[in-house]
Amino acid sequence: MQENYLAKWLNNELSEEELAAFKKSPEYASYQRIVEASNKLEAPEFDVEQAWNTLREKTSQEAPKVITMRPFKQFLRVAAVIAVLLAGSYFYLDSLDETFRTDLAERTEVVLPDNSEIILNADSRVSFSEKKWNEKRNVTLEGEAFFKVAKGKKFTVSTDNGEVTVLGTQFNVENRNGFFEVTCYEGLVSVTYQETEQKLPAGTSFVAINGKIQNATGITMAQPSWVNNESSFRSIPLKYVLAEFERQFDMEVETENINTEQLFTGTFSNTDIKLALESISVPSQIRYKLGKDNVLFYAENTP
């Protein structure tokens, strides 16, 4: 039998002569039985769309997730973040100031990068930029401090009341609430207050109380009295004297029936509290009552 008879027979393409010849072949009977049996077979129902969805779900669960990475682009992003953080840290650290402060009844000494010295009185704060010190010798002060400035570039003390400028000298600056005083002990000091500059030679002072410039008297001491544990005043309202007492002894001060605007001239000890109380009360003609952590000043005629 020709090899192509089977294919033609299955496709019904045999001619009558070819079909007659094919039926005479020994293989025909076997092929005929196979065809008859296959015609009786039934294919199972098959939903193509459902089968596809099932296959897709199974694939998504079993297949590992693939994330497309772009290493160089990711590197650039990380590098940019690091650069920003480093730059921010540099400028932040560069802007930080060295700060020294004292509590009530405390004093401290500070040595600046050029060996200038600061003695900080009680309840005071001073700050400066050590990193930029060679470019600009500038100190910010809150409270009171005595300065011994090494010769060199311009040295400036900035306060919220005014600015003090020197080249190399010794001076004291007190910058309290409503009280601003600068005293020159050596050399020459320039004080700028309310946009007006004033020169202070050694032995002179500048005083402003509640925004009003006072007539200051000359001094003969080589340094402020508080450095030697005494607080001295010349025609200063009593309320500032009592405020200094609070700072030096960490005591709460109360007043009753006394005029705290009266002027006080005198000195009190910063180490002996009873002597200090007597030094304040006797010249002011007032009395006091000392408690555990407070003191009451009252008028002599108070019932």
C-alpha cells in the first residue's frame, strides 16, 4: 500500500480505485476498527477561560517576584541623601557655640581660644564660636562677667542692651533685666547703646537703668568687687540690690511696705548671709526675717 493512502483515507481524499485497492490491503481491517472505536469516544468538557485563569493564579503564587533594579540610579539617590546629611551636619555643627553658664550662688572662669579670660558671676551665661574665633572675637553675654582680654583683633561683647568693643583691656559688663553697666578697669572701652557710641577710659563707667542713662561716678578698684566676694553699689535702686542678693545666695526675696526704688549705696558680702542682710537693711532702714530658703524685707513701722 502506498504510504499516503492512510492519510488520504482519513481525510476522505481517496479515489474509487484507490479506495478499492486500500480495502484489499491487510491493514485496512485494523484501521477500520480503530476509527469505529474512536468515533464512540466522548471528550470531557473543557473551559478554556477558566483553565487560563487557574494557570495564571498558580504561576503568580509560585513564581518569585522579580524587581527590576537600576543599581547606578539607586546609588545616586543614596549618595545624594548622604551628601545632604553631611552638608547639613557640617553647617549645623559649624553654627554651634560654646556656652558656659552659672546657676544661682555660683561662679565660674572661662578661658577663651586666645587665652583671654572671663569670670562669670552668678546666674549668668556667655557663649562664643570657637571655630570662628580667629576670624571674629565675639562673645554674647547674659548676666554679668569680668573680662581680661588678650591683645589682638577687635573683641566684642554683645548683649540685648548694647555692645562693648575693645582691642585688649580689662572691663566688666552687667546685663540684667532693665540694668546695663559697663566699667573699664584698664585700657579703653567703646560702648554702643541705643545707636550711640561712648568711649570709656580706665576708671570710668557707663550705666543705663530702664533705658535711661545715669550719671556714673569714677572708680578706683582694679577689678569689680564681686570677684572678691562682695557686691558693691553706688546710687542704685534697692530692687537691683535685692535681686543681686537673690543670685548670690539662691534665696527668694519678698518685700513688704518698702520702696524698692530708693537708691542704695553700699556693699554686702557674697559669702556671709547674715552680714549681707545687715549690710542691706541698716543703710536702707528696713528690717528682715530670714527663713529656710527665703527672706522677707519689710519696713520698720510695719505692724
